[in-house]
Amino acid sequence: SAPESIFNRFPLRMVHGVPLMEPIAQNWQRIEEFQARPDDLLIATYPKAGTTWMQEIVDLINNGGDVEKAHRAPTYVRIPFLEICSPKPIPSGVDILEKTPSPRTIKTHLPFQLVPKSFWKLNCKTIYVARNAKDCAVSFYHFDKMNVTQPEPGTWHEYLQKFMEEKLSWGSWYDHVCGYWDEKDKHRILYVFYEDIKEDPACEIRKVMQFLEKDLREEVLEKIVHHTFFQVMKENPMANYTSMPSFILDHSISPFMRKGEVGNWKHHFTVAQNEAFDAHYQRKMMGTTLKFRTHI
Ligand code: A3P
């Protein structure tokens, strides 16, 4: 097994204008040249938008609601993470995916323009989950504190500045959500919102089911709704990331399944931070039809 010391707050390096963790930047050529297959399903998100939640929903749908099958392995084994990369000898996401039999479901945080072109050439299906910027920033802050591979987050105030300046891992939230939004009708992209899944999980899960062309009975859908509730996933060791070594994810600092709410940002933003954020947000999101809800 690898020495713990290789997982040590990697610096960020620019890849085509997007800051990525150094091992990802070093492996960039292989990621860029990654060969998709026509029946691949991509789950794309900005970090902390509800990736793990959608992974669990998709895996349950693909297994016809069979909870035992979904318990076969942790999320990150069932659905490999395309660009993730650690120093050798840890296999990269690309290494693992090349050996994964089809049909594959693949996680990525890459912005649209950095996704390997083969996915779009082959017209692969993509599910994009978007979450409002304020809750995303708060969730990412707590995650960066507990995830020792990410740069040191600093104070919440410093972190929020970095979010607005688009200097966090995987870059700009604004460009990310708008990038997929602008492309969604040109490709097979299902664009869903964290806030909508929270408000009406059955309705959003049904959309995913239809997108995947799976016809599950209503009681199976209800079972999937139950199994993907926050509290149920928080207690599921195959979904809550507690199986990762604690020298990588330290749940004593902040659990991966932290709050699972819409509007938790209200406990973190000061009035002044909120005003500055809103003014900056308006400028950044001026030209788009994309609208988010920050409370439900
Ligand atoms: P919080 O930190 O706000 O609690 P990702 O999987 O993209 O890293 O996102 C993690 C965020 O999604 C965390 O947000 C986590 O608690 C939340 N989450 C995970 N599963 C969830 C679920 N079943 N329902 C609601 N939120 C969930």
C-alpha cells in the first residue's frame, strides 16, 4: 500500500485555464485522450453539487432497485472518477476505467470544455447535477477541510473570496454550471438541480429513470426514493465515504454527509458577505437564462 505521506494537500496547476490538482494536471494527456464507449453514462457536476447522491440514484436504477447489489462496493468503486489521479503506485481513474467492463457509469467534475472529446463524438448520455452557488461554496469549504488532498482552505472568508475569484479546484462554478447549460440541447445531457431533487425526489428520479430508458414499477421507484434520502445514505457505509482511509478523508473534522440541506449557507454567510456575493453573482450570471433557488 502507498505511504500516507503522498496524500498531502496537492497544489493546483492550470490546465487550459482551469486549476486542477497537480497529479491530475500531470496526467492530463491521458485524460484528454480518454476513449469513451457509446454506452458510457457520464455523471458530471461541479464539486459538492450532489454527485454522490446522483451516483446512488443511478446505480439503484441500473440495478432495478436492488439495494443488496448497490451495497456491493463503495460509490467510488462502483462508479469510477474519470480524472482522479494520485502519485504512483495508486491507479488513476483512467487506469481503472480502461479495465472496467461496459456499460460504464463514470463520474467527472471536469467543466464541459475539458471533458474528453470522445464522449461528445459518440453522443454519450450525461447527467449534470447543479446546485446553487452558496450551498456549493459552503459544502466545498467543509470538504476541503476534511480532504487532505485538496489545498488548505484557510478561513471561511478567504475561501469565499477564492470561490468568487474562481481559484478553487476544478475552477469556476459560474463557468461550470453555464457551460453545461449552454450545451445541454446540443448533446444528450439531462440537467437536474439539487434543489429539485430535495424538494420532490420521486419526480426527479423518474426523470433520470426515463432518461436511462428504464421502466421501473412505482414501488421500485419509491424504494429508490427511500434509499437515497440523506439520512439513509448518511448511515450507508457504501455511500457515505467512511470506507476511505482517514488519512485521506478525515470525518472527525467534518463528515462527508454533512447536512444535505438547501439553504445551509445562511448559517455561514454574514450579511456583508451575502451582499458582496450577490452583487458579484449578478455580474457573472448576467447573460444566462439559468436560474437557481437558494432556499425551498
Ligand atoms: P453538504 O456538505 O451541504 O451536506 P458531492 O457528492 O457532489 O461531493 O456533494 C456532497 C454534498 O451532497 C454534501 O452536501 C452532502 O451532504 C450532500 N448529499 C449527499 N447525499 C445526499 C442526499 N441523499 N440528500 C441530500 N444531500 C446529499
